[in-house]
Amino acid sequence: GDGARVPVLVIGTGYGGSVAALRLAQAGVDVHMIEMGMAWDTPGSDGKIFAHTTSPDGRSYWLRTRTKQPLSNFLGFPIDKDIPRYTGILDAEEMGGIIVYQGRGVGGGSLVNGGMAVTPKRENFGAILPSVNADEMYSTYYPRANAGLGVSTIDPAWFDSVDCYQYSRVGRKHAQRSGFPFVFVPGVYDWDYMKQEAAGTVPKSAVAGEILYGNNYGKKSLQKTYIAKAKATGKVTISPLHKVTTVSPASGGGYTVVIEQLNTSGTTTATKSVTADRVFFAAGSVGTSKLLVKLKATGALPQLNGEIGKGWGDNGNVMCGRANHMWDATGKVQSAIPTGGIDNWAAGGAFAEVAPLPTGIETYASFYLSITKNPNRASFSWNAAAGKAELNWQTAWKQPSIDAAKTIFDKINSKEGTIYRTDLFGTYKIWGDHLTYHPLGGAVLNKATDNYGRLHGHPGLYVIDGSLIPGNTSVNPFVTITALAERNIEKIIATDL
Ligand code: FDA
């Protein structure tokens, strides 16, 4: 409540925040978590907590009156539609030259994401986090993160036979015929549950195509893993629909945190002030960067250094579709959880997930989300006149990503005698180069912070989310975010508390 004093306040309930909360609580510390999004624990009038992918409603978007679907078109026709303005689960945040998709709610990105849980190859780690001891990461913290998240890999025999992964098998066949390695991508979906979905014996989530707006069953979001364990300690409380706006040094030591309580229309209904001995910024790359840039520029945290807001990247995300021949049908029923990727990182700088197009009809399309080695980095800065933090990314900066993805798909198209789909992102537009699902950086480890996430200049303030990672992880990022948080919190508990 207003005026309270807490030992630790965590801003955000995504991967970094959940790791911090669990490990601090296990060390005996009381933790209070602040989350701007909703709790996502109560069914709506249709009996489901989350809306379906193909019928978005107010639950689907963060304070929008119209959907902003990542695939904006189908057969060239726009598919966005009006919805009620509500504190929904997916934020399509328009940051100038890029739309950054993020999860909103208790569980952060784990609520909306594809659950692909990938540990980068050891040989690529030095380029991801150069100041971190890779031996420790691969011997201790990656295994700890994978265990905590409940990561496992699909049963390959089932993959080979089930209808809902026909799209992925077509993706594998085309990759292999062009000489690219196809790799199974581990995930946090409960594969046994998915088998029962496919068999028709339980309510369907992934097999019904649920993704982006939440999975009602089967996906092990943070609510079912780290956050459940954190709550079970009895030492963690969570305030949903509360948004942190300011952190500044308190006169008697510690930090004053100003928090706005929101209603489901996004209106502030109360403003509260809490004092915390320590504050963990875990609001995600964009959330943490925006807060820190504002707090530095407005003088609330004047000692933050010049690295704040820098080193932001999009993990090289770019999407595309290919039109297959009639003999390469990809299936009417497509599991929403991708389970395979095409690895051309070493030769072409691209790792392409074979992604579903869960439209419920046969599209003869193969769809891909590529993660590419894009060297461009943007920075956040404070626009005092507008009173907001801005990002200087430019759409043209996606060109290296397109070039990298083409090293895979130009070759496959030429081998198969096929073409790119031009109807998914507009009319005659091949590349989905307007968005990212994987924002990273803005408070980079060993630059804006020390080598464990302690912010320079203000003892007791920490960063523990994706903003620590300088723009690219070579694969999907949440396992690396979790493993780095596990490493950093262990050090912080041992030396700072
Ligand atoms: P994260 O974004 O998870 O959490 C931050 C939390 O802080 C949010 O809940 C937010 O609401 C809250 N917050 C922000 N500002 C606040 C404030 N001022 N006050 C209070 N709360 C605040 N990755 C992957 O590895 N595999 C995958 O398959 C996918 N797929 C995927 C699909 C889609 C559609 C998206 C949007 C993202 C993915 N990702 C993914 C990316 C992955 O989800 C992402 O990298 C992590 O969630 C980032 O974790 P963090 O802990 O950094 O922040």
C-alpha cells in the first residue's frame, strides 16, 4: 500500500523479474513485484482466460481500439479489426521505425510468446555477452534456467506422424533438399498435453492455434514455473495493474518508487509511493530502457552513466512466407508452437524458425521467423517536449536481416521452383521487416551496469532483464535472459545482501 517500506521491489514480472523474485525469496528476502499488466487468472465471459488467435477482442491488445496483427494481411486483404480498448495481453508498441511486440501481464512475454526455448551454440556465446564467463554459463546457469523453465524437446516419432506438424515437416524437407541443417527447437509446451490435444481427449490450445494472445492450456508460462514457485515461498507479493513511473533516492536511504494504479481502461485511479531498499528493473528491454532514460534525463537518478539507453537491437527478426506447390500442403491444423528451425547462422547469419500459419484452412504456405546477425543498434533518448523516451531505429536497418534470410529462402525457392508470398504483410510485400518480437539491450551489461547488472552511480539499483543483452542472441532470447538473471542474482545475493 501507499507509504509502505519494502526490502526489495521488482519492476515487471517477465523472465528477469521472476528469477530475481524466486531466488531472493528463497534466500529469505521479502519481495514485492509491480506489474503494469493484468493478472490473467480469471476467465472471461466465454469461459476462457485468453482470446483465440483468429478472434481477437479487448483481451488481445494493450490499450488499442484496433488490432495490430503481426501478419496484417491475407491474400492481400487487411485483416485488422476494431476492438474495445482494454488492458489486454499483447502490446504492439510503435517506436518510430519499428513495432515492438511485448507481453503485458503477470508473466510478461511468457504469456504471449511461442515458447521456443533455445540455448545458443557455445561458439556463438562470446559474441552475445563478451564479458560473461561462458564456461560458468554452460555448466551452471543455462542448465539451471532450462530446468526452471521446464524446457524439453518434442518426441521425434510423434513429430513425424502427427497432422499438426505437417507444416514443420514440409519446412524440414525443403531445408534439407537445399542442404541446410534442420534442428529441433526445444520448448516449454507440455508435449504430453499436446499429444492429448491432437488425440481430441482434452481442451485444445496449441493444436487449436492459440498463440500471441495467450495459451489457455499446455504452455508452461512463468505463471506455472518461476512465479508459482516464488509465490509458494510466501515471501512474494504481486501488484498487477500497477505501473512504476519514477524511482529516486529516498532521504533516509533506499529509493522512493512512484507507482500508478490503472483500471482496465488504462486510466490512473491512484498514485502510490513506496520506499524500497533495493529496486530491480525487470520491465523488459523497452520498459527498463524507457524508465532509465527518463530518470537520468529528468534528474531523478542523475548518476546513471552515458550508456543508458544504448545498444538496443531487434535480434535481427524478419518474417517471410513462401508459396508451395499443391503437393506440399502445409495442413489445415497447425500447432501454434513451432518446433523446428533452419540453421544457416555460420554461413549466412540466419536461423529461421519454421512457424505456423494457424488460419484453419489449407494455405499451401510456408511461414518463417528468421533471427539474423543484424549489426545495427539503436538508442533511446528523452524527448523533453513530448515527455517520452524515443527510439531511433529505422526500417531500412532491417536490410542486413533480409539479406541474411535470403541466403536460406532464395536457395530453397530456386531448388523447389517456388516464390515468396507477397500477400501477408501488405500488397506485393515480401518481408515482414516492420516489427520485432525480441527487443534486447538499452542497459547493456558491463556498460550501463557492472558485470552483474548493478547500475553505475546508484547502489541498490539493478537491471535483470533483456535490456542487459546487447541486441542479439543468435537464437530466441528468453533462455539466455533467464540464465543471465540466474547468474547475476546468485552473485548479488552472495555479496550485496
Ligand atoms: P518481459 O517483457 O518478459 O517482462 C517485462 C514485464 O514488465 C512485462 O510484463 C511488462 O508489462 C512489465 N512492465 C513494463 N514496464 C513496466 C512498468 N513501468 N511498471 C510495471 N511493469 C512494467 N522468446 C523466445 O525465447 N522464444 C519464443 O518463442 C518467443 N516468442 C515470442 C513471441 C512473441 C509474440 C513475443 C512478443 C515475444 C516472443 N519472445 C520469444 C521474446 C520473449 O518473450 C522476450 O524476450 C522476453 O519475454 C523478455 O523477457 P524480460 O524479462 O526481458 O521482459
